[in-house]
Amino acid sequence: MSIEEAIIKRVEALSDELVALTRRLIRIPSENPPGDEGEVSQLVSEELEALGFEVELVEPAPRRVNTVAVLRGEGGGRGFLFNGHYDVVPPGNLEFWSLDPYEAVVKDGRIYGRGASDMKGAIASAIIAAKALGEEGIALKGDLHIHAVADEETGSKYGTKYLVEKGYATRECIDMAIVGEASVFKDHIYARTAVRGLHWIKILTRGKATHSSRPEEGVNAVLKMCKILLALKELRLKYRPHSLLPDPTVAPGTIIRGGIKENVIPELCEATCDIRVIPGMTREETLREVKSLIEMLRAEDPELDAEVSTILWWPPSEISIDEEVYQIAAKAVERVVGYSLEPKGTSGSNDTTWLTTMAGIPAMAFGPGENYRSGVHGPDEWVSIERLKDFAKIYALLYLYACDVAGG
């Protein structure tokens, strides 16, 4: 039996443990906002310490906790990083869920719950992959890093971006990385080598308050904001089409605040907009295009008083399929599921950006979640148990190929 066959067989034997660990992770709420990864970090750190990892809990702010772990190799190999976030978006209105979002129900070959696909299932697969190597007695030459991180859902200020800024993920110690975000499309495994960025902007409109029985004496800041948001809905940003990624999108008014009382014409209104960008686009240019649109509206309506500012800029990024991380992932996919790996793009943004653009570490999104169909950020989120098992096997082979076998 080859070493790959032994690893795959070992992961299969750990299938029940993989399901159990995924369910345990889901059952710990780690909603962001408000942001609290304290309890889930304890579970992940205990699991990794039991496997021989050196573990540090990095807490940039109270209860915003990252689990930074490394399994030291015997020397002479490359450093490999698995990165996955364990913060989750809130479940929203529970009336739209058919199951308790934190019960982690197993049904029809799936595990249901908030974070199942995005992306606690991937973290469980990464841990079980490391356990399989250990149980097979395989020592690695290079260092294996696992970062289970906070705050991905609200911009990574306390998560991967923070870890990169503080030197926990550098090209000096990590040669390549994967982020365990969903990369399954209609039950077929792909690799997301390119990722859209995002530009969250804030628009503030100013009006004039007066008694609402005399609206003609005031200037309604909410109505002025409506004019801007409706125009933004039709805005087509300048860009060069990307071979994998969807075109840029503008989602105006994802949050709106305005007015202080029923009988007062609102003098202020604030709205946020989510703009998704692709490689080649910049923060300065997208902001300039929004401001230019508002100036056009102001030329038609002199009472329109608005200002625009950036809340968050999350750059787009991409890597070539010639990068070694893609090549060894392709080798692992071929070995586990028997077909060739292909690159694919999707609409969201993820932490590969910070690793690739800030740290210079080639990184791609590669994980067991199903894009578009699995209820990510919606009700009844799920992950396939078969895909969890596939990725535990693939991750184990990635560790093997990237870090190399000591004494081999």
C-alpha cells in the first residue's frame, strides 16, 4: 500500500470523528457581528495541541481570538498554511430556518447549521487531515501551519489581515497557502485562484429639518439619499473583464439610517454600499466614479448635499495556475476524486487577498463548501459529508506534497 493510499484509508476511518468535530464547531455560536471567537478558539486549540501543534491564541481585541498553530517539521521542507475563519454571520430571522441553526442536524448526507459551509466544515477537515498523518506515523520535513481566524466576515481587521501585519504569516516561513473557502460548484471540486475585492463606502446626505406638516420648508435628506442610491443601482463601473470572475457589482443601500422622529423632516441620512471589484480596479478610481455620479446629480439638484468616504477596501487578487500550490492541489484532487482540477471564480471576497497581496504568499480558496446552493449567509446552511471527507483526504495529501516526508 502506498503512503497516499494509507492516508486516504486513514481519513476514511476517521469519518465519524470528522462529522462529530464539524458538529461541535457549529454548535458554538461565533457570530460576527458582534464578534466573539473566544469559545470556538478553545475547542480548535485543544484539538490541535492534542495533535502535537504548538498553539498560540492571538487576541487583538477582547474576545476576538485567532488560533495560530504550527506542527514543526524535521527540517529541509517547505512551509504550508491552511487558513480558515471560524466567525460566522448571524443566522437572521429564525422563522426562515427549518432547523435550529446551532443544532448541527445531520440529514440526507449533509450537516446543517450556521457556519457549516462558511467555513467550520473546512476547519474540521483540515484538523482531521493532520490527525490522519499523525496516526499513520508520518513526520514532515517542512512546517505545517494552521490558522483558524477571527473577523473574516467584517473585514479581517482582527483576523488574517492582523496576523499578516504582525508577522504571523510571512513568505519567510510559509511558501504557499490555501484558504478553506467554498470551491465546490454543483458537487464538482474546483480551485478559486482569483478573488474579487470589495469597497464598502459610506454616503452621508444633509438636509434641513422642519416640522413634517410643512415639508416644503425643509430639505429631506432621506429623499436625497434615495436619489443617489437609485442612480448607483444603474452605475456601470469602468473595468477590464476577467476570465474567471464575475463583472463588478454595486449593491447600494445595504444599510440605511435616517430620521429622528415621525413628525420631523430628516436632516441627515447615512447609507452604506457594497461594491465588488476585480483585479485591475483600485480604491481611488471606484471612489472617484461614485463622487462623479453624485456631482452629476448635484448639477441637476442644487439642494443635494452629500459626501462619500471609504469604510473598507479589500483588494482583489489572483494567482497563476502555474503556482506550485495549484499544481499540488491538482495532484491531490486527481488522486482522491479521479478528475482534473480546474480554476473557477465566484462573486465573493475572502482572506486569500491578505496572504497574496500583503504577505506575498501564493494562496487560493479551496474548500468543501458548495457555492450558491448551500445556503451560505442564508437559512438552512449545509455542507456535504462526502465533500468534507474528500477535502480531509485532499488536505492530508497537500500537507504531504507541500512539506514532504521526513526520512523519505
